[in-house]
Amino acid sequence: MALRLFNTLAREKQDFVPLKDGHVGIYACGPTVYDNIHVGNARPLVVFDVLVRLLRQQYPSVTYVRNITDVDDKINQRAADRAISIDQLCEETIERFHADAEALYVKAPDVEPRATHHIAEMIAMIEALIAKGHAYEAEGHVLFAIGTMDDYGKLSNRTLEMMRAGARVEVAPYKRDAGDFVLWKPSDDNAPGWDSPWGRGRPGWHIECSAMSAVYLDKEFDIHAGGLDLIFPHHENEIAQSCCAHGTKAMAHYWVHNGYVTVDGEKMSKSLGNFTTVRDALEKHRGEAVRYALLNAHYRAPLDYSDGSVTEAKQALDRLYRAAGDVSAAEVADADFLAALSDDLNTPLALSVLHRLAKQANQGDRAAAASLRASANLLGLLTQDEASWVRGEAQEGALSDDEIDGLIEERQKARAARDFARADEIRDTLSAAGIALLDGADGTSWERQS
């Protein structure tokens, strides 16, 4: 089934055809590790995880690269504010990032390069840009000269005049053009720095991804993914650096961008203070429910996040788990489900197919239940058996499964001894801990209410 993706560069949906037969290379911009990620940052993690799962289902070989930005002025400032080393801040933040991603059932990329491990490649690329007349040195800085690239602005569909008038760049006296952007900048004694032909300094943000993608995916590759806010200037500048340094007409052949997560219609962001960190979300909700909520709108559309939307997602997952029961996944996903996902990752339509399969499974169709599990797995859903889902995920500090089972056993003994006061006390204790008891003919089962 042909995969179609909306290519930001072409401004239309196109059939996806990889550069190399049977192999796909995909690069996604990862986190800048100065703080915990919020739900808006998590959306591309989940969306592009689904894309990679689909690509692996259709192609024998996929290389997924998602970088970590560990050199940035925000990192320097946060480390200073906390009076810790930059290395300590980065290591702590990366560890929490990995835990958050895992909690959302996001699979690790094949390669996760760190910017600080590829400074030599960045310097080499900057030297190539200078040698070809696309960059210049000024007061310890090296800048890319946007006027040297004829089609600069082709991704964001902006003219040079538009970018000069409104580009989000610092206008400095050493720039030849207001739109020229930094490839390298000097570092003082308090900032991280590396020796270079232009003195001790550090790279600009844009050059990092250009260098790392070339190392692991080549000068041209298939898909570059990221958030809508990265189109300009970040991805526009990546294209300029890469094409001019390598002498190619393209960097990535397909550019895929996800829309914003909003809160009451306004973009979720740290600057506005309207964000929910993934850590905070996971204190209230199960990771799989947060993931479902992030897939509940088309990836290119805005997605409004609230606790209510995740609660509804959990209820939807309850229905899917009950329908799937203990049936094993089929070998292949449902055809209608695959058609929905293959049409530019139409996850809302794909989710509706899951619920149609669930309805059939509830009517006794075990083949539909098996297809439901196989299809949901492509979305990173229905990752557990039904019993595990019902019991739920124990949060840090919560009662463990063994502790709950022990209290239930004690309650059963109290009831047998007609000590109903103690039995009720145990039920109340479990209820206060968010544990619901379900008494039935076969005994007592339980589930977490989260």
C-alpha cells in the first residue's frame, strides 16, 4: 500500500519513494536538554514514532536518527542558575527525557547523536561553506550569507525581503545582511568552547543538525521531521547549509511537520507558562492514555490538550482492551487501518477503525480482535494484556501489586472470620489509594482508577 505524506517543501501530499530501494533514512530534531519536556514537545516524539513503525512495516531497512542538542545558551544559563556543571545538567535531563519517552511507549531511535560529539564535523562543514563563498568570518563569528543561495526560503516560502524584514535573528553590526545567520560564535571563559580556525567558540544551532544528519544518513536522505515551529528559521537554514556545503540540490526529499499542541486554543509553550510537563501528566494519567490523546487529531492539525482529553482517551482504551481480551495479535494489521495510516498518517481515521474492529470483537469475532491488536500495535497502543491494563500502572510511592494482593487476601480472611469492620477498613484503605475492588463469583479482582 503506497504511503503518501504531506511534503512541506512541495506544499502537497506526495507518494513516498525512498532514494534507495528498500531503505529509508529519517531524521527528526530532538530535545535541547536544559529542562523536562512538556506535552507539546512530546507530540512529535509520538507522531514520528508512529511514522517509523509504519515505515518498518513497509520497508526492510529503516535508519531513524533523532539528535540531542547539548550545546546551547539555554543550557549554559540553566546550569549557572542551578549552580551545577553543564555536564551534570545534560546528563540528568537526558535521563529524564528517556524515561518520559519510554513512558509514552516511544521506541528509541537507531541513532541518537549528541551535538557535542560532532564538533569536528561541524567545523569541517563551516570550512567548506567559507571555501565556496557561502560564509564569512566577522569579529570571531562565522555567518552564512543568505544572498549567496538563489532559492533560500523555498521551504518556508519566504522571499529574502520578507525574511530581512521579519526574521527572528539578532541584527549585529558585523553582519553583511540582516538575514545572515550564525554558524560559529566565540566563547568566553564561562561558556563551553572548542578550538577552531576562528578561535575558541561553539557552533550555532542550525549547523548541528546539518552535520549530524550527513554523518548518519548521507548528504541527501529521505525524510526530515520536526515541529511546525522549526520550518523557519531552523529547517530553512539546515537546507541552506547542507546544499551549499555539499553541492546538492536537496538535503531531505520529504519534509514532514507536526502541528502545535494548544491549551484553550493557544500554543503550549514554556514562554507563555501554559505548559504541562510529561512528568506532571504522568502523575495523573497513564502513559498510553497520553499517547492516545496525542494521536486523536491529525498530526498536521492543532491538538488541544487537557486533563479531560486524556481521561476520555483512557476510557477509549478501556473499551479497546476489553474487546481485544486475551487474543494474540494477527500477523498483519487491518487493511482499512493501514489505508488510513498510509494516507498521511491519518490517525483519527485509524483510531475509528480500531473501534469498529472492537465492536466486531465484542460480537464474538476473534479474527477482528486479533486484527485489532495488530493494528493498535502500529500506533503503539494495546501494548499490554487486558489484565495488566485493568490493574494499571503503579505510580512512584503507590501501593505495589503485591501489597494490593496482600491486603485483598487479608480482607478475604477478615470476611471469612465475620470481621466486617476490618474488611471494610481494608476496602476504604484501597479506595483511598485509588484501587477499586470488584467482587464476583470467581473472587475479588481490582483495578487502579487512573
